[in-house]
Amino acid sequence: LRIRQQVAKTKTCARSQVPFNLQRKCHEAAVTPETEEKATMSPVAGRTQMPASARVWSDSPHGDAGLYGEVQRFYSGSGYSLDIPPRNVTMSHWRDTLHLINTALSDAWLSTNTRLVTIEMLMENKELGGHVVVKLAVECTAAG
């Protein structure tokens, strides 16, 4: 089980018509190789419960075909990933795994510049001897 996000870089923008106390950071609207954030995420409150590997950007794995979307035409397989070992996706470890997933999907890991969140898993059917690769994707517009 892998939860992955793609994050857009922060950009400078002039907002003279917006009062100073209401101004927020500007971010790129789309995620491309040039506009994707690749810096290591800083450990802030909430992120300390997550593995350090979830704060490190990684390139698309070899053989990853990427993903086609509606908000943005294509997303590569790169980004920040939280890998949950198969041994933890069991009923005996479910509470710990669910807590980790809830932490990942909260503001501790996601932010206003997140453009894509995917949950990727491999499901196996031992009875029929086959497997299915499942990718659930949520696209986040620049508007929020």
C-alpha cells in the first residue's frame, strides 16, 4: 500500500489588492518536472509521527506509466510517498495503519500546494492465481 502526493512549487506573486493580513503564498497551478516541489519536507508538528522517507521526494519508479487526469492531463509517478508494508495491512495492525493513514491525509503531510494524492495497492487473489493493480487518485485544483 502506497500513498503518494505531488506538490507544486511556491512562486512569487504580487497581491497589492489583498490586505496584508489575508495574503497567502502563491503556488504553481500544475505539476510538471519544472514546477514540482522536490525539496525535503521539514519536520513540523504532526509530521514527526510519519517515517522520514515520507518527507523525501522520489523520482518515478522504472516502469511506472504515470496517470492521466481531468484537472491536469498527465501526472508522472514521482512525488512524496508513504509506503505501508503488507505485513501492517492486517487486522492485528489495522489501528496503527489507520492512524498513520489519517496522519498522512491530514494537514500534517498534505498542504495547499498538493495537486495529486494517490493510493496505490496490489490486490492478490490466491484462489484464481491473479492480481490487480489499483490506483485511486484525487486531483486537487490550485483553487483549493
